[in-house]
Amino acid sequence: MTKMDRRRVGEVSPELRQDQFPAHPTTNLEMLNRQMIACERCPRLRAYCAEIGRVRRRQWRDWEYWARPVPSFGDTMARVLILGLAPGAHGSNRTGRPFTGDGSGDFLYPVLHRTGFASQPESTHRGDGLVLTDLWIAAAVRCAPPDNKPSTLEIRNCAPWLDEEMALLTNLRAIVCLGKIGFDAAVAALHRSGSLASRAGFKFAHGAEYTLPDGRFLLASYHPSLQNTNTGRLTEPMFRAIFQRARALAESV
């Protein structure tokens, strides 16, 4: 697999079914993504995603919505992981790629481009040419939840995907958590893996930074939702500083 190919994991075609997956996927992370999009663990979320994809928003009525679990995306050799909340109903649930096609992504990707993680400042659809370098993007929950509020059980159901994913990101040095749900999911995953003996003492706040016992780093940021960005709670300089710090920490060893 070429260097460019390895960085395009997450570009799974919407027409693929489980029985169409290649017998020998190129990478373990690719295999995990292919298994993930067939997940049916949360009936409420699966029903909601399908209904959103059937009804569609008027401006997207000509789209064929992805309407299934959204695979992670990025560079399989990444030293930095972004962990978000969940797909947006008319963003990732429509396009099939994290932070693609909605206001959160419109705020995120220009910052990733400016800090050297993304090849371009916009993310509109799979196949738009976007390539991530040294960065992997995942979510605590892989299906769009009603009102952006997954239940505790749904977060727990999705946790094994994150556990395996983090184990496969063998170069990982820094985890950037977008929002409290992403932060709590990361801390819980680190605890389950044995990287943390206890979850005590880890509190979410924008700009919070923790050095983990294994030498990796955990950073927290407000989520780039329109609720935060339109009100000025999260500004571009604030957000850019998080990723500049993540890059510095990833390159510090």
C-alpha cells in the first residue's frame, strides 16, 4: 500500500455490504472500519439514522444519505487522535465521513489545514481529495443520535470500537477530545486498556491537558458545534492553539 493510500482509510463506498468486503483488507484499521459500518448494536440510533436518510433535509433532497455508522478517517500512522461526540444528522450521517458536511466541520477543517494536519481547508464529501497527515478522527458514538444526545448505554455499546481503534493506533502520542462526552469516552477507554489506574482527577475544561502514565497526552477542547462557535464560546484562535499544542506534544519525543 502506498503512503497516500494508507491515509485514505475511511473512504468506504456507501453501496458496500458486509458480504462485499474484501477477504484481505489492506490494514487492520480498514478492517475495523468495515466491521463498524455494519454495526446494529443500538436499535434507536439505527432507526433514527435511517429515518433521517429517508426524509432528508430539503436542501439535501438529491443526496443519498450514508445513514449508517460512520467510519473513522485519517492517517493510519497518526500520532494525534481527535475524538468527537457523534455524527451530525445531516452532516456525517449524510456524507459518511467525520465532521464532513456541516458547521462543525466547516470550523474544524480550516484549523486542521492551518496547523498542517489536513491537505485542504474544506471537507464536503468522500472523494473530495482531502488527506489527513499524522491525524486520525474518530467519535465516541458512531451513529447520529437524536438531539446529539446518545444514551449511556449507546456510548457503552460503541466503546469496544474505540478500544480496538486506540490499540491499533500504535504511533499515538496525543488525544484531542472535542467536548465532554468525547473526553469522558477517552478517559474511560484509557482506563479499560490499563493506561490509567483510575479515572479520578480527570476533569473536562477547554484547554485542559494531562500527561498520562505511559507518556502520552490528553487534551480537551470545546466541541466546534455551532452552539459554541456562533456564540463566541469557542473562537478560531482558541481552537487553533489546541492543535498547535497537540502537534508540539506529538513531536516532542
